[in-house]
Amino acid sequence: MMRFQLESFNRISDKLRHEIEEIGTIITFEKHEAPFDFDDTLRYFFIFLSGKVKFFQMDFHSGKEQVIYLMTRGDMYDTVVLLDNRPHDLMSEVLESGEALRLPIGKVREWMYQYPAFGEVILRYIASQVRHVEELAADLTLLDTKERLLKLIVESIEKSRRTGVNVLENLSHAEIANLIGTVRHVVDRHIKQLKADGILEAGRRKLSLKNMEKLQEQLDTFL
């Protein structure tokens, strides 16, 4: 029997933890796979244990895509189907191989009502997703690409401090562009300038912050 250990679920009861471990299945996913289609999400709910998976929309005429969610350890999919039991047509692609806990979605709905602590974790997570989508819509409308990139770097640093997961690590500039609604050459230009300004150090598929004060100063210029 597998062991379910995830920080956000520390407060759930031992009884529920045992049920999750009895019913749940650990699945693996490999880079470039698209394992989470809407048929799967009508039957199952997924809690990510490791890896990175993007969920996105694409314009097939232009080839342009916009990432809606980038899921890593502790994230859950699909909360929309969990609430309304209707197909949710988002595309997926694995960016970094990993594992997820797969649970029957009907049981997850039952547990939300049967175990209030579990329901609270799910609802808080749904609220965070709603906020994320609101901010994404506002950012794409109101902020220019450099400000969106700076904001993404700050959010990545904050998430890394909370969870130990570096969201941007091993992502190509094209994938970073998809996160902020632009194209690769624009991200190339901004990162090159941030390196010249002494804010970032950038190697192959790796960004690291060199000077937080300078980064904050650049963000402040947009206020």
C-alpha cells in the first residue's frame, strides 16, 4: 500500500488517509506525453506528487498557445470537473517526468462533504486557481511582456520558497513565453537585458536570481 504524504494534506484524519492509500493509484508520466484528457478527468482526480505538466489552449490556425496552469508538486487537476461534472477541454503536455496520485473523482466529491478538513484543502486550492486565472487575464490585458516576465520570476521564487519546487527550472524560453502570452524571441530579448542589468544569471534552461533589489526596482517602475 502506497503512503500519501503531502504537506497541504497534513490535517486530514488518519481514517481518510488510509482510504486514500487504499483507493488511490500512483501513475507516472513521461516528458512530452499528453496523459490528462477530458475522458480521464471525468473519471479521475489527480494530485501531483512530482514533475511538471502544462495545461493550455491553442489556436490551431496560428499555432499560438497560452498556458492556463503549470502544475507541479501539490497541484490538483481537474477542479473544474470536480465541481460541475462536465468535460473540460484543456490540452496537456508533460514538461518534466513525474508522478501523480489518481483518485476516483466521485470519491473525492464524497470526501469533501464527509471530511471537512479535506474539503477545506480542496476549496482553498480552487480559490487559489480562481485568483490565478483572474490575475492571468488582467496581466495579459494590462501589463507589457517585460512586466509579465518579472512578475513570473518573482512568483516562481515565492513558490520555490514555499514548496521547494523551482517552476522555471528546465523550461525553455519558448515555454516561458507560453506562460506569459508572448513568443520566444521576446523572452530571449528580455532575459538578455536582465542579464546585462545584473538581475539574472541564465544558463541552458536555468534562470537564477542574482539581485532581488534590482528586480524589485524594475517592477516598481511599472507601478
